Amino acid sequence: MKKFFKEHSIYLILLTIAEVVLSIISTLAFVYSDSLSYSDSQIYQGIGIDLVLQNLYSSTFWALILVITAIIAIMSIATLVFKKLEYLFIGILGWIYLFILSINLTKPIGDILATCAIFIPIIILNIICYRKEKEKLNKKTSRK
């Protein structure tokens, strides 16, 4: 385990854990909510978004988002296992794609700025992790 932490950036390890947890929880929540009608779900009724979810997007769209988040998490894991930054780069592009999907130009500018406030820090964090992992991998190869 010590070797694993020495070989990889702690930033990337924490980011990967966060992405995997996000992917698993959102997938389980989707499966749960998809098995119910929106009006039967106590969770959605409790927070008042049952009609919003039902009218706003289809289940297919939500499934696309879940697949993208799963691929992002898988790419982060692949970066840790295979020690190749190409996988992490694909994950960063996945976040950019999710950002593009989330922008709705028919909404007020405040909503668009709120979307930017969510995704831009995530993308910046991924870029920081990419650079830290690159430094860690370069140190390892320069020692050999």
C-alpha cells in the first residue's frame, strides 16, 4: 500500500475515490428512482423535484450522464493501474463534455453561471491532478 501511495499523487487517488463514489451513488439512485414512478418516490416528493425530473429530462438522458460519469471514474482507475496519463486526459474531456451537456442557453444567465461555478472547479481540479501525477511519474522515470 505504501508503494501505491509513493507511485501516485495523493490528489489523483482522492479524485479517483470521489469520482467512483459519485458514479456508484448516482447510478444506484437512478436505478432506485427508475424502478418507481416519480410520484411514488418519497425522496423526490420530499424535496419537490418529482415533476421537474419527470418533465425536464428523459431517463435516456440521465442514463447518458451516468455512463459518462462511470467512464470518467474508470479512466481515473485506469490511470492509477496502468500509469498512463492518456486515460486521465480522456476523463478530463469527459468532464468537459458533461459541462457542455449541462449548458442550456434558453435559461437565464444566472443558471448558466451556476453551472459554470459547478463544472469549472471540477475541471481545474482534474487538471491539477493531471499535473501532479505527471510530476510524480516523471520523478519515478528520472530516478531509473
